[in-house]
Amino acid sequence: EVGPDLLTVRGLTVRYGGVTAVSGVDLEVREGEIVGLIGPNGAGKTTAIDAISGFATAEGAVRLGDTDLAVLKPHRRVAQGLGRTFQAIELYEDLSVRENVIVGLTARAAHEADQDPVEETLALLGLGSVADRPAGSLSQGQRQLVSIARAIIGRPKVLLLDEPAAGLDSTESLWLGERLRGIRDSGITILMVEHDMGLVLSLCDRIHVLNFGELIASGSPREIRANQQVSQAYLGTS
Ligand code: ATP
């Protein structure tokens, strides 16, 4: 069930020296959606996620519901309900899967904890059977799931994912898609940067496309697939 705009981004601009990595980007994510953010290499996708989550200095407006996030440091944005994962996953290799997930619990302090958030989160990601294994023993697909579990144990309103399918084979990618649907159905809205077009087209309700830092298209998977400007951007002829 898709609701009103939950995350609203207006005029987002990030400059690195002479490079404008993100240029005047407007996008919104509605409550209950899974939204994709795609584009060729170097298009500015990670920079946009960094700017929304407060890790990159940006101009423009970022709102979560009625809350202005743009003025807040990253940890304050987390406290307001904005969770994220990183492209380079960092786990405590010697700690168990369960302990790695518990690390994310500090973000939950503001919420009244229901039953058992740890076991609930492990189950949502399908990690129950490996919960006692050291994180260092996991496959890449499982590591992604642990990093996502850590990001959602604080029950964010919006979860930002940076290439969750990176390094996954097609079976793991399908499994990941199912877990992301489960996360959305549990009440967490998702904005994901992803290169795996099969996953993006099958999973996302809407897709935003960046090219050279600018938003060139927004629409349903069907609309994006049919968009000439988007295929040209991917062919490098734009
Ligand atoms: P990819 O799909 O390859 O991960 P991307 O779409 O996520 O790419 P970004 O990593 O956001 O793209 O990069 C956008 C532009 O900003 C690129 O030109 C990149 O070189 C530049 N850039 C990114 N981070 C920095 C930084 N910390 N300092 C300087 N330039 C940067």
C-alpha cells in the first residue's frame, strides 16, 4: 500500500572541487515503496545517497516526513528514521552474525522495543540458522544480509541501500529481492542504488535515473525500460 511522500529531495547538489557530482536533483520516495536509483558508472548515485544520509556536504532540501534533515549530522538523521548500508560492507569478522546485528541496536533507543528485535530482524533476513557463526565465515550474499539487518534493527522509516546485490550470483540476488520485499512489507520504505537491472526492474515500484549527476528520468519499470534517453545513457551515446 503506497502512501504519501515520505522522503523528499529538492535541488540536491554536491560539488567536489570542479566536479558537480550531483546537480539539482529532485526526487521523492512514497511511504511503502521500493524505489530504485540507477544510472551508468560515475552518474552520482552513491554521492546522492551520501548527501541524503549526511555523509557528503550538499545544497538543497532533504525532508523525511515533516522533518528537515539537511541541517542534521548523519547520526541525527539515523535517529530521525533514516537507515543506510554502504557499498563496502564492514562487519566485525570475529563476532557472530547476531552480535554484528546487535551493533545496530543503538539506533533503536528512541523506539519502544517490541518483543525481541534481534531475533525478529535475523528472521526477517533469513539469518536465523547462521546467527551464531562468526561473520568472517559468511558468503558475500550473507554479508549483505547482515549489513542490511544491522541497518534495519533500529526500525528506520526509510532504508537507503548502496548496491546490495554487488558480488551476488543470480540465485543470491533473487533471494535478496525476496528479503527486501519482506522488509518493505514489515513497514520500511526502501530507496536502493543498484546495477543489477533484473533485480531493479522486478523489485522496484518506481525508478529514478541519474546521468552525469542529473536526473534524466523517473517512472515505473515499464516506463524506464521504454525510455530512449535512459538506453542512450547506458550506451554512452548521450
Ligand atoms: P558507480 O556506479 O560507479 O558506483 P556512482 O553513480 O555511484 O558510480 P559516484 O560514485 O557518486 O557515482 O560519483 C559521481 C562523480 O563524483 C564521479 O565523477 C566521481 O569521480 C566523483 N566523486 C565521487 N566521490 C568523490 C570524492 N570524494 N571526491 C571527488 N570526487 C568524487
